[in-house]
Amino acid sequence: MQYELPKLAYAYDALEPHIDKQTMEIHHTKHHQGYTDKLNEILAKYPDIAEKPLEELFHNSDSLAMDSADKFNFINNAGGYWNHKLYWEAMGPEKQIDKELVKEINDTFGSLELLKAQFTKAAMVRFGSGWAWLCRGPEGKLAICSTKNQNNPLMHSHTPIFGIDLWEHAYYLKYQNRRAEYVKNWWNVLKLM
Ligand code: MN
């Protein structure tokens, strides 16, 4: 199983002015490509593991039959591959509102604004690099979660629905240290709600 860099469904400048073209291009062709290449390198050493879906491997990440350095690299690069794929897919230049999701968010959090407030708080308190997510917990209920580095919520029995990349490479060129402004503007390009 060889992973390939997923193609974007929109142009690099399509999310302007909220996410700039240069950031998108570097993020996709350098960062995401890098995670993809390294993932393939690691999996080439473990053909049995490479057969299995990443979701299953994340779920059982504690018991992966890899040496510890490879396991560390696998978590970082498989997470990097998977997390970015969802990040691109959940964004777009035009809204494609998921009405069922919006209803469920309203039922769970009270309103979209209340969800945004909780999600933004999770994004702001994540120290250093990582992600904030809207997830489905093991009982099926929506929840906000956050992971460090390229860890994926599936490693903690939570299934991501959408997530925001909080690594500086996702926003530094345009926003420098202003993560709050990036998070605020990101809602404009999240197409699902
Ligand atoms: Mn990234």
C-alpha cells in the first residue's frame, strides 16, 4: 500500500483572503507531501502493517508491532497524512452545509456560536503544535477534542469530523503569531457549517 498526496478539490488561491495562496501551496506540496513520503518509507519496512487501514492502526496504536523509533515516526507521519487529508476536505471556497451535522451541533452544544466558542478555546489552549477537532466520542456523541503534534483522535477512541491545523506552518506567513485571527477566519472556509 503506497499512499499518494491527495489532490485538492480547489485551487491554492481559492481560500483567499482567509488562507493565502502561498501558505496553501507550501502546506500541500511540502508539508503534506513530506508526511506522505515518510509514511511510505516507514510502511515499506512493515508490509503486514501496511496492508491495514490507517484508521485501524490509529485505533490500536499502543500495540503496533514496530520498534519504538519507527512507531514514533509512524504516528507523526501517518497522523500528518491523515489529518491533512481531512483538513483539505472540510474546507472549500463555497459552503456545502451539512444540515444533519448542524442540527446535531445545535442539539449538543446549544448553537453554532457556542460550538465555535468551545472549539476556539480548545484551539487557543493547545500549546505548541497540534490540532483542534470536532469529534464523535465512543458513545457516538459530538465532542470537542484537541491533539498534540500530528496525533489523531482515533488514537483516543474519538472519530474526527473536522479539524483545524494549529501548526504555525498553517498560518504564519499571513497571520504570524496571531493564531486567534486565523481560527476566527477559518470558519469562513470550513464548508460544512
Ligand atoms: Mn499542517
